[in-house]
Amino acid sequence: MENVKELEFEGHLIDSMIFPKVLDTILDLDGEFEILEFRIGKKKTDTSYARIMVMGKDPGHLQRILQELHKLGAKIPDAEEVEVAPAPDDKVLPENFYVTTNHPTYINYRGKWLEVEDISMDRLIAVRNGRAECVAIDEVKKGDLIVVGEKGVRVIPPERPRQYSHFQFMGGTVSSERPNEELVEAVAREILAIKSNGGKIAVVAGPAVDHTGARDALAGMIRDGYIDLLLSGNALAVHDIEISLFGTSLGMNLETGKPVPGGNRHHLRTISKIISLGGIRKAVESGVLKDGIMYECIKNNVPFILAGSIRDDGPLPEVITDVIVAKKEIKKALRGINMVLMLSTMLHSIAVGNLLPSTVKTICVDINPATVTKLIDRGTAQAIGIVTDVGLFVPLLYEKLRSLRE
């Protein structure tokens, strides 16, 4: 009996493809199953219920199967108490520690179901002062009660929405064959709906936004109140300010697409100028910086986080060069965000995706299909991948937002 476990699943198991994934997972891991009970919802809004017996070759094999089924919402019929163990030292974990998904998660602790706060993937659950917190390994302190094993842990996997939408069928897929204008309008309508309900929208943007001519449209979206948070790196800010000061991006004339004499010095002159003024805010306040993405963030009190990398020149004073600090600040800033637009930046998109719950609508736009594929493969399965040039997408999105709002 140590090789056998009874499990329950409840939800929209058929049309969300959850139950087929459950059975495929068991078979792929060379396990066996017996369906003990299966009740199918009769209406679109009705949930289904399944009770199955899962069999492994030995306790270790069964445990490996259960770990994967747990991600799909498996529940033990008799609610078990979650198991916790103290961390032996700072950043040191007890054996068999539980690793989170990015789906809504609950633990049964002392007879109460606690929702795990700030859920995101590949982290731990710490029980602190009667609360369940999702924490990174570097946040673990000696003596923290860390959840171990899967007992008493419930995961709620995402389900197909009950009503048709672009987000219903395109989540977790990538294609360059979609009707982009129709999809852009759908994104614009979703943005307007979120904002009208008091929601918040973040943008993760790379320097291609500057190079491809999408800068003014993104600046307009910030100015008009569509964007509540900007996440990026040194390059986007530098080239955005370079355009304002010199009319070039990476030394290229944006109208002709050709390099200008001495243009290779412009980004360094930009960095030097901003440092001499004491930062981006001081450049705006002094009247040196008069337009662009960073200008609109400052003027409209839209928070931004610039995370550094080893490739950065300078960097600008506002850039956070300690990546661990930057990650913590980004995680904190993402609380309460309802949608994230990722614009042509692979590394920043994947990094932010790893910090998001699966309940946040995520749209990744890149001309390279590998960017959105890698984002989804690394766990941000809720993402919609739009393979197109951000220089076309962002201005069209801004145009749709303005026309729909009129």
C-alpha cells in the first residue's frame, strides 16, 4: 500500500484538458492508475470531479509521480496537515522541501487553509506568524518553518475561461500567423477593461522599443495613464534619453536608419550628462530632458525599475546593479499588477515571468519566435506570444487605445 495513493481532482477537468494531462503524466512516468469515480459537469459552468488510484513501482517512484500530479491540482481525499521543518541555517533548506508553481496555492496549517502570499514559481513556502509566504532561497532565515513534501498543499491550476476571448485560446501558444490588427485591438480592449476596473498594467521593455521607433507611442501610453509600472534595464533608458538629447538611438538616425558622424559616442555622452546632473529626475527637473519614456515616467509619477547587467555602460544612476536587490524590488513592485506587456526583451521578460503568478495576463511581443517560446517553456504558460516587430505593434496598440476610448 506504500506504492498506492488515492487522489481527487475537481474543476473544469475536460474542457481545460486537466484530466487528460493527469493521465498522460502518470503514463509518461511509467505509473499506473485506476479511475474510481468520475462525475462530468452537465453545463458549461458546472465543474467535474474525479477520484483515482495512482500506483508506483515503489514509494520513491510513487512520490515522483505525485509531485508532478500535484502541479495539476491533485488533492488527498482526507485533508492532511501540511508538514514543515525548520531551516537549519540562513539560505539552507530542510530535506524534501516543497517547490512552488506559479499557480494559486493553499496549505492546511493547524486546521486552516492558508493562501500562499506572493506566489511565483521555483520558490519555497515559509510559515511565519500564522501566514504562508512564498519566499526565495536567499530570503530563508535560520529557524523558518519551511513546507516539506506535498501533504496538505493544494494547487489550483489555470482553467479555460467560461466565455470566449483571445486570451482563452492563445494562452501558452506562439504564432506569427494570427491576424495581428485584430489581436492588437483585443489587447487594447483588455487594457481598457482592466483600467476601468481599477487594475494595473506593467510594461517590460527592451531597447528595441527605442531603435524601432516605438518610443513615442510607449511614452504616450505612459502619459495617458495606461501604464502603472515600467521594468527594464540601462539600455532602454540610455537610448531613450539619447534620442531626446541627440536625435539618435545607438548612434543611428531614426529617420534614415543610418549612422551619423560621431554617433557612436552619443550613448556615452548621454550617460555622462545624466550622471553629471545627478540622475534622470534631475535631468527632467532642470529642463535638459524634455520628452520620451523616462521623461513621462518622471512627470506622471509612474514608478520604474532599471535592473543592471554586465553589458551596461555607465550605468545611469537609477540602475540597480545588484541583481538580487533588483529582483526583490521587481517582485515587490509587481504586487497588484493585473497585466504585463513584454516588449522585445528576452532576458527581462523571462526574469519577470518567473516572478509572476499564473493569474496575471501576460503578453510577450517579439520579432524572434524563440523569445516567446523560451518564456513559455520556462514556466510562464499563461503568456500570449505575438511574433511581430514592436515598432509596428506599440504604435498600433496606442492608436487602438485612443480610438476605442473616444
